[in-house]
Amino acid sequence: MLGNGMIQGLLVTARNLLRSYFDPECLTTIQYPEERRTLPENSRCFPFLVYDGTPDNLRCVACKICEQECPPQCIYIEVERDAKTGKPVRRPRVFDIDYSVCMQCQICAEVCPFDAIKMDQIYELSGTDRFGGMLMNKGALLKSNEYYHQMHPTEANEVDARLSQSKKKASPPAAKPAAAPITLQSAPPPRPTPSAPPSPSVPPTPPVPPKSDV
Amino acid sequence: MYNFFDQLILTLGAWVVGLVVACGNGVSKFCCGQPLSEAAAHNVAAGTEIVLICVTIYGVFALCFGLATWLERKMLARIQNRYGPNRVGPFGLFQFVADGVKMLTKEDIVPARADKLVHFLAPAVVLAPALLMFAFLPFGRNMAPTNLDTAVIAFFAVGAGSEMALFMAGWGSRNKYSILGAMRAVAQMISYEIPLVLAAVPVVMVVGSLSTSQIVAAQGADGFLDMSRWFVWTPWGFAGFILFLVAATAESNRCPFDLPEGESELVAGFHVEYSGFKFALFFMAEYIGMMAMAGLGVTLFLGGWHGPKLLPSWMWFMGKGFLIVCWLIWLRGTLPRLRVDQLMAFAWKAMLPFALFNIFTTAVWFHLPKATLLQSAVAWLVTAALVAAAYWVVSRFVCRRAGALRVYHYAS
């Protein structure tokens, strides 16, 4: 009969119209500036530098591995030198990342043998200066380990466990094999196990599925 | 109490007229030392009345236009499980003010090779018929702006003026999309005007008058049972109402008949080259025309301003019109756009025969005896059977061919 399909379609739209008032499942829109989605734990944006305790106590030793590995070359590091002797000290004097160039690939965090550079979750950056506005210096990049824990708890616990392990061995952090963090970061175990020291021989488990976004 | 609210607008109008005449008397005394003569006072009162009617209609329906755009966006959004506008004012109610300000402050672009005069005139010419159509609708008890004997004919005649305006817009823009859209608009609106008028003919036949006031008066008083006298409850009235709704949708270029401005193929049809407030005028004309059509539908089939004495008569009229506007929005949220050949086939092969047969059904109804309740029931059933049979025939034989699959010669 002529009009059957039309009536069915009208019923579908009417059902959706009414359901959107009574069933919150139906309205998937989030009113962004007021409401926010909770980000999945593994979401990442730009890199930042981790410090323990005070900002002076940063983990970075200015080894320049990240600077070399960075595909778009947005990292610029200068090593600090002793004022008297002129010999290099194990800390950066200048550490700049141009966020406008960074492509958020996480390679810097993968290659860092000292767990000094990690990925942030700030996605609401904007600036009025086109050329220098997103150039972050050391001061802007430094963030505490607690902040890191808040953002990526699983990963941060793992990193802390690994660092305390290497301190127990009393070996210098530079001696740590660079391969270990790579394996661990690409395939983290599903639950945080701060007590059990993870090792490279752990078989790779599937990555943690992102939390549902509601 | 009821009468006070029912006649509230008229009372206010009379008060303003009295005020103006009093002011005129005062001015006259001040200038000439004597009050206005009786004839002059009468002229002042009549002039004020006309201005007041115009201002009220334009004001009310311009506001209704704004609210209708808001309602449309809100309803479409909810149909698509979104929120819709909700930033400006409570529930986004003042969105149309923000839109209006945006439109007003936009640059007015005229194509270099456009026909400047025609391009300039078209938006005004398209709005005029839409507003004029309200002159023939009785909005409430004693609230008909004009009391024309040929109001229904005048309504359609004035409404047809918008076709010329659309073609002016398309032609004046000197743009291939505009001209295609305008051609489509003219073809579509002329085609659908025939079923539109034929759908109104049964009402005119039964009432025996073309006056909208008399058509409303024929559809009963204000009791609950009197609602049964609305023409939509008779089989021919129901069929006519459906036909009228479909044709009115096409006449006001609304989805699913919005081919003249089909975005997917014609950018925006006849108003491609319009920006800023000229575009807003086209938009306004579409909505105001839609509301005028809804008003005529209410007048012809839904008993006009009649209704149980719970609400003032003008509220009944506006409420019923609001329901029809909601229906049009619902339809827009549901149906996809037709193809041009389907559109034409539907008008000429389905709606025209059905409308003609509906006139015959009305004649049968008119001549069947309806003195007793039993006779009325028999008449109702007979005409209902006739309408149902006609509908079945149309959907079985005519529409199947109209909706037949198109054979592609090169693309398949």
C-alpha cells in the first residue's frame, strides 16, 4: 500500500525524538567545554620532562638520544657545563620542544633510557604567536612524577618499579639496557604490578583496552 | 472572563484606535482650535485599524518565524539524537536573534553579471505574497483581517505570486544552478498548485461559499461534541486534508519536495547567489509561506478557530497551525528528497486523479440523505469506501509505475 514505508519511517523518527528526552543513552553528545570525556589511560599528546620531588631533580641527563631520534626534529638540547672546569654536567642547560612541530609519535619516550621524557594528555593548547608560541622551554616542560602518576597510573608504577630496581643494584642509570623500556612500553601488562619487577623476558601481552568513554 | 481573553487582542486594538483618535483630536484642537470632524475621525480610526492589523500580523508571524526556525532545528536535532541549539538564552530560544544579527551584518554580495534590479527585487517580491496570504485567514472570533467573499481563491492567487519571485531570483542571479533551481521551482509549484486547489474544492462545494469566515462558521460551535463537525472527520475531508498537506509541503518547497534548493545537486538552487539579509528574506518567505499554508489547512479542514471553550479562539487557531508546522518538521526529519521525475509523476499521476475522485466522492456525500443518525452513518461508510477504493487503485496502478526503477542506458 502506498505510504507504508513512509509511516514506518515516521515511527522511527518519532521514537528517536521521544527517546532522546527519556533515555540518556540516546543522546551521545557531550557538551564539551562544560562536560568532558574521561580520557583513556593510554591516550597521549605532547612529551614532557619528569622530575622527582623538586624541579631541580630532573631525570634527564642530556644524552640527546631523543633529539636524534625525533622524526620531525622538534627537540633541541644543550648540555650544561661546569662553570669552573667547562666539563659537561649530566643535565640539560636548554631543553626545548616545539609543540607546533611535534607529531606526538612517542618515539622520544620509547628511546629514553632514563624514563625522563613521557607523554602528556594536554590537548587544549592554543596560542596567538604562530612561530614561537608553541615553543616550550625546560621550565614549561618540567612536570612532577605525581602528575605522571595521575595521568598514566599503570605505566608510572611500572617505571617507578624499574627505577627502584636499578637503584638497588646501585648501578648507574646509564648502564641500563635501552631495549627494556621499549618492550615494556609497547606491550604493558594489563594490571599494575609494582612489586614484581618486570623483565624483558615477559611474554608480550595484549595492550590494555581503552576504558569506555562515558 | 472567557470573552475577555477571547477578544483581548480586539480590545487592545480598539483601545489603541481610541488613543490615536483622541491624540488626533488634541492635535486638531491645538492647531485649528476645534476637534476633528466626524468624517476625519472615522478616517483616522480606519487608517489606524489597518496599520494595527498589519503591524500585528507582521510582528506575530515574524516572531513565529523565528521560533519556527528554532523549533525546526531543535526537533531535527532530537530526531537525530543531538541537542540542537542550546547556547543562546534558555534552551537556545534566542538562537534566531543571534542568527538574525549574523545575517544582517554579513556582506551583501551581488554577482558582477547579475541582472541587478531583478536580483535586488526578488527577495522582497518573494516575501510579499507570503505575508499577504494572512489577510484571508480568520485568526479567531471576529478576527478576520478582511472579509472577502472569494477569500480561498484570493489566497491561492496571491500564493502563486511567489513562483514568479523565485524565477526572478534564479534568472537575475545569472548562475546555472540558480536557473536550474528556479526552473524546478516553477515546474514543481505549478504542478502541485493543481492538487492543492482541487483538495480545497470539496470544502467549498459542501459549504457553498469561498469565504474563509463562512467555511469556519460551517464547522461548528465551541462545544466538545462540535469538534465532530470539523471537515477532517468526514472521509472526503480526511482525504482532502492529506492531499492538502502533501501539496502544501510541495508548495512551500519543504522536504521531501525541496528540489528547487536541493543542496546535493544544485548547491542551494535559486538562492545560490544571495547572501546576508537577502538570503534571510528567502528563508523567512519559506517559513511564513509554510505557516500561511498551515493556517489555510486549519481553516479548511480543522475547524478554523473553533474548539472547546478551554482556550481563546485565536489560541485554538495558532495551536492547530503549530501542530501542522510540527508535522512538516517531522516529515522533513524523516523523508529523503524525491527525484524530479518521481516528483512530477506523483503530482500528475497520483495526486491529480485522487483529488478529482475526491471531488466526486464529495458530490456523493452531498447528495446522500443525512437527516437521521443512521443515514449519516451510511453516508459516512459509503464515502469512506469510495475514498479507500480510490486510494487502493492509485497506490496499486498509478504509483507503481511512478515509482518504477529507472533504466540506465549507459551507467549500468
